Amino acid sequence: MESKKTVSFSRNASNIFFHILTRCRHCYINPGQHGENTLPISTIETWLAAFAEKSRVANVIFLGGEPTLHPELSHAIKAARSLGYASVTVDTNGYLFHDILSKVSPDEVDYFSFSLDGATRDINDSLRGEGCYDRCIAGIRKAVDEGFGTSLIYTVSRANIHELEFMPMLLKELGISRFFIQVIGIRGNSAVHAENLQVSREEWLCTVPRVAENAAALGITATYPKVFLNPDEAFECAGLAADNYFIFPNGRVYRCPLCEDFPLHSLRFEGNSLVETEKINENDLFALSIREGCVMNKLIQPGNLKPEMTYKIACCMLKEEISGGVRK
């Protein structure tokens, strides 16, 4: 039997999204804001320790650009485990550089999370680059064969929403256990074309929940952003109600991913010390209340909010999750 729930914000755990380098040709990374350096392993270990101390239960997600390009990713993973992180995830494009699967074990990495933006080679490679589909599929098969937990991220846009319905069967065939459907944001590289790529509310609601249910019916846990609230649903900001941190190699630490294209970070590393930044920063904006919902959308993505709207925009960190077994 399927179970659907809105994933509640919680301060019982900290989620650390750690960009250990910024080398990526296809992502939201903004070099002007995030820098172009690669962190040395000594700094990664020190910064991991700073956040491991903040919460009894902390989860870390290693990102890049492409984190497997970092020659010492395996040492970073082992450091996170030794510091007591509850879970370790690596987000990857599937190329799995530096033979990373041979350097860590399934006991050390909870999930390798693969990015695929099309159910077919043509659509995925038109968005992510020639050859990416085959390399990603090969990477998934290798990770599954070697006993690693695997998940998949599909970023929905107008260019690929028509292929979303084919993903559940592909995931089942590949042995994927978790499916994350993302909404394209107006930030980083995608900001240049986002107006033409964003899907409408009607397209999203008609397609995404249905596909998530189909994945859940195959035994795959599906998670997707809530995105749209009804007028009677209360807006809640993860910056106030949750404990998420987005770390970049230049030392900036954000609490809200929508702020990442701007110098609004609420924390920063000075050397090895985590300090608060001066006002005005994202923390000063979290408590602001507007009729449309997310104040960050109003300031940063005003195209998402229109006067005639009969709904609110949810916090980008609010998720729906559907899990269950095969339908009888």
C-alpha cells in the first residue's frame, strides 16, 4: 500500500550540502559567486568537523560541480563517517571519476545519487551533453552491481517533462531505489534560459505527482518539491524551521539555496572558524511574510509570482514523498 506525506521540516537533524569543488559544465554553479577553487582535504575535514558538532544527527551530501573529480573524495567520505555523520550521499553525473567505487564501500556511502534529465539518450544529451546518457547509465549499473545504494535526480523542465512518465520503468530496470524529481530554478547557468524552460503550474500538477505515484507502485520511493500551496495552506520557511547548510569552496555558507547567486550568505568560514556575516543577509529575510508565500521568490525570482495568482509558492525545501509497494 502506498503512503504519501509532506516531509516536515525538522531541527532534529542537520543536512550539509557540501560543494567540495566547482568544476561543472552543467549545473547551477555560479563561478562569480562560488569561486573556482578545489578545497584541499585538510580543509574539507575541518569544515566537516565544524558541522558534525552542530547536531546529534547530521547528514552530508557531497556535491561539486562533479564531486568525483576531486582526487580525495574517498578520504572526505571516510572522514565524514569517522566524524559520526548519520548518512553520506554523493551527487554525481555518473562519470565516477578517479575510480571512486573502488575506493569506498557500500558501508561508507549510503547513496550515489545520479543525475539524468531524460529517459532517452536524445533528450538527456541535448540538455547535459553528448555521451552523458550512456556514461550515466553505465555508472548506475556499476554502482548497483557493486552493492551501493543508488538514487536518481531528474530536473524537470519544458524540454524534458514529456519523458518523465517513462522514468519509473527505467528506474526499476536499473535497480534504483529512490527517485528525486526537481524543479528547474532561475539561478546559476540555468538562469539564462529559465524563462523558456520552466513548466506551468498546470503541467507540473498534472504530471509530477502522477509519475511519483507510478514510481512508488514499483517499490521506488519518490520525492518531489511541493512547489505550489493552496491559499489556505500556511507557508513555512526552511530557514526558520529546518537546519540546512549549503557550503561552497570559497567559504560561503548559505541556509537557503535560492540565495546562492547573491552575497546573502548568513555564515562563512574564516580560515577554519565558522562565523556569522554582517547584516543584511538571508537570515534577516526569512521572517518576512508576504501573501504569495516565499519572500526569496519575490526578491530573487519575481517572475514566479504574479498578481493574479490564486495560490502560494512553497519553500523550495518542502517536499512530498510517496513510498509503497507494487499495486495489487
